Amino acid sequence: MTETEPSKKVADRYLKREVLGEGTYGVVYKAIDTKTGQIVAIKKIRLGKQKEGVNFTALREIKLLKELKDPNIIELTDAFPLKGNLHLVFEFMETDLEAVIRDRNIFLSPADIKSYIQMTLKGLSFCHRKWVLHRDMKPNNLLIGPNGQLKLADFGLARIFGSPDRKFTHQNKHAVFLVFARWYRAPELLFGSKQYGSGVDVWAAACIFAELLLRRPFLQGTSDIDQLGKIFAAFGTPTSSQWPDMLYLPDYVEYQYVPVPPLRSLFPMASDDALDLLLKMFTYDPKARISVKQALEHRYFSSAPPPTDPAKLPRPAPKTQASDFNPQEGPTVLSPPWKSRRVMPGRERFEGNSNQKEKIDERVGEVRQAVGEIAGKVEQVRLGTHLDYTGCQDQLNGRLDGSGLYKTQNDALFSQSIILIEWHGPAGYESHHSSVNALIFSCVLSFLHVFDFLQVVRAFPLASR
């Protein structure tokens, strides 16, 4: 897809800010609409190479969202191609239901839970009235706006349904994704049903309802087989009288019979009306499962307490970054120290990093102490030789001058090191022990070279290693 002048003009209208999230197909940015001044969310979708064709997930989402206009469904305000990517512009939503459920600082009252699940079912009901299956219902696809309104989002896996002979595949042979996250997948999908309807969305909504009550995912299977096991452990193994078509599903597997446990044992804090609605939404046979419209008419929503007004619902605290900016001193550098040398080559190595400098000073002190101990031991050897260290001192001076980094730091260390080669003994032993002197001198230089290497390594900022 080539970039055109109109699409470039549309892109210039939006000023991108921080990244809100990243998924399989692209990245979501927070942006400002310079024309209206409103905050929006831009979903940038990678279109892929020509041989891969157009991203039909994105096209399907555009098509459906242009038709689905409802207070409980995310609004698509614009779409444009740019630089090989497709950009979808949505109304900005502050958070999602998953963040609300996981935030332990939030207390969800029965009225709050009722409000959240009611808005979820209202959005789903509108989709089903328009013959659309969402097929990806889960808490992080239920977004919450600044006014507390919950809206269904992410229609990339949605489909039109309604034809009695229409067949769907819950697992695409040519793709890696599955419709619905496993924890929210209905049992007919887990058994490989190729014909299904709105009941799959109802089951997923029931899982979300249970998650609101428990404040954790309800059925957490690690595979399709394990997921079915978790379902049957919670609601008992279905019988042919409960679900007549189960035996004829493509991937049907027989499970050990488990009796139905009391639903109250799973949801001890739920009201009787809430348990009754859950039981009807979790019905095994999709033909007998309650519809979204029937669920909204259930006595649970008309009984006390009434649903909380969306504007008064608890939401996670906005993610604000504390700022200690001082206008007189200027902004603080947030990048690692090693990056600062690119723009400030003359900057002192350890400026602004006192902790690191203290650590290096400690290491220098340790090495100095070790040199002193070695010097004491060597003096005790008393080889009885005299070695003129004038040339050695020149070598060591050259070593320090050549490095240019450590002479000023290691004057004391240098003076201690000279002790190692300044022996006084009878002159008659000088020629006799010249080979021993040379050996000891080479060992001293090797030690100092090793110390040089340690200093070079320590000179680099810790954050860069």
C-alpha cells in the first residue's frame, strides 16, 4: 500500500505520545487530535509484505466497527494507511476491566460488580442483535472510559453469524491464533464444534462474571484437555441427557464422572440471584444456554442493590510519573550514564555517580592493601641482592603516563610497588641472583598489568555492563 498525500495530511493531524500497549498485530499509541484537541488512541497495524496480502483482521474490525454504534462498544473515529501500516483511530479509554479486577486497592461492592457485568452484556446484546459474534471476550478487551463507561473492544476475531448452515472453525489451520482465550472458551469449542452461535459469547461473559466475583480468573486450564477438566470439576461431568449433542462433537473425549458440586462452595459471597444467573450462563448445552437478552432481563439486575452509576465506579489510579523537575537546574538525564558520553565527551567519568565512585575507591583500597602485604612478604625473603630500580621506575612511569587514567589516582600505590624491587643486600650476591631478580621483577609488572586491567573494567559504568 503506497503512501498518498491525503493519508499523509490525515496522519499529520494526530500527534503521537507514549505507547499504551503492544500486541501480535501492532502497537497502540496515545495521541492528540490537533484538530479537536481530544485525546485518542491510535492502533498501528502492520500490513505485512505483498505475498502475505492485506491484514483481513484489521479490515474486518474496520467494517464491523463502522456498523456497530452503541454506548457500550468502542468507537472507531478514523482510519488511514501510512508507511506500509494501517492506523485505526479510536476514542481514548483510560483502563480496562482486567486492571480493575487485579488492583487489590480497589474494593468491588455487589453493586459495582452488577454494573460492570450489566454494561458488558449490553454491549454484547447489541452485537448479537446485529448478528455479530465477538469471539474474543475477556477482561482486557473490555475498556473503561474517563466517565466509567465500559465498552467492548478488539473486534479482530468477530464474525457475522445467523445462517443455519454457516460453519466456523475455532482453530484456523493456517494461523496460530484461536478464537477466545482458552480460559474463556466454551466447552463446545473445546470439543471442536464447527457450528456454534451466540452461546460462545455468553459462556465467556459468564467467566468474566465469575472473575469479578472471585477477583481472579475462574477456570485456568493449561491445555484444551485440562480446561475441560477444570470445567467439569467446577460444574460436574455432563451427561448425554444434559447435553445430547456432546457425543457427536469432532474432538469429544470421555471424562471420569464427577458429581455436581454446590455452586455456593465456589462463590460463597455471591447472592442467590447472582448464582442463579451464573448457573444459566454456564449451561453445558449451548441450545439450552441463556441468551444475552434473557440474561439482561434476569431478576439479578432488578433486585437490590441497584447497579452503581458508571461515573461512580472504582477505577485504578491513573499512572502518573512523579516529576522533580527544577527549572533552574534543567531536566535530569534519564538515560544510562554510558550514553551521556556520546553527547558530553568531556564529562568526568564519575560525575553524578557517587555510589559507583565509592565502589571503585573501595576496590583501589583493597588492591593497595594487597600490594602492601606482598611487599612485606617479599622483604622477608631477604634474597640479599641489590637491584638498581632506575630503569624499572622509568618503565613504571611510562606505564602510568601511557594509560593517562590512573597516575593521579595511584601515586601512593606506585610508591608502595617500588618497595618490591628496592632490595639492599651484599654486593657479592648481585650477579649470582640476577635471574631471580628478573623473575621477581616480571611478576611485579604482571601484577600491576592485571591491576591496570581491573581498573579499566571498573572505569566503565556499572549500568552499561
